[in-house]
Amino acid sequence: MKILFLCTDNFTRSIIAEFCFKDYLKKNHITDVQVASAGIRADSDISRYSDLHFRIMSSMNIDTSEFKRTQFNDEAFLKYDIIIGMSELHKEFVKNEYTKDIYLFNEVYKGQNTPVNIGAPNSEDFEEKMRQLIEYFISAIPEVITNLKKRSA
């Protein structure tokens, strides 16, 4: 099964999901699931964005050395079995641009039509919120994989 995580800039949420999943798959010797990520505007200027998530994942021994931003396009529908967006923005973008439906992360994980959000970078507790986001993805992985395998069976 090939999974693509989709977010806006392909810099934070989809990247965290991609590399946390890759780490889990490698450590658990799961070879029948592959993951990647893309963004609906992966050509945007990210110079003002925090790289805190990379530092946190590094401190957790999650390898992000293969990081590269990927622009979402129609080839994704041929390359991936499932596309998972992080928010309604991503779901609506795919519906409007390609007339296709995708899942939301929380829809696959918890059966909820809710977004995966990031805290505001200028908030006092941004580092804690980022750690919580990373932990959220890590804790979701086994259930997301199980749920996806059930859907594809």
C-alpha cells in the first residue's frame, strides 16, 4: 500500500507524518506500506517557518535526512493507493482541482471529519504544541495502518 500525506506547504504536518511513519515502518519491519508527502503549494516561501519539528524529530532519533518538498499534482492518483489530507483545505483543493475525494488524517485515524492543526508559531507554548503534534502522529500510526488495511481488503 502506498500512502501520500498532503498538506499546504509540504513542510510541517505532512512531513511529520511522512517521517514518523517511515521511522515506525522501518523499526517494525513493515515492508508492504510505503509513505510519502506533498503539498498543494510546495513551491511557497518557507523561510519564515519554524524548523522546530525537524529538531524535535531529530532528538527522537527520527531520520529526516531525505526531506524534500514535493508539489502535489495529478500523478499522485496513479502513484498512490490513498491520499490523506491534513485539513478540509486539502480535501477541498483536491475536489475542486481534480474532482476526486481524499481522506482526512483524523477520518482514517478516528473516524472524525476534523483537521490536524499546528499551533501558532508565536505562541508561548509552540514548542510543546509541536511536540504534541509529533506524538499525536506517532501514537496514531498503528491504528491508521490497521484502518487502511481494512479499507483496502
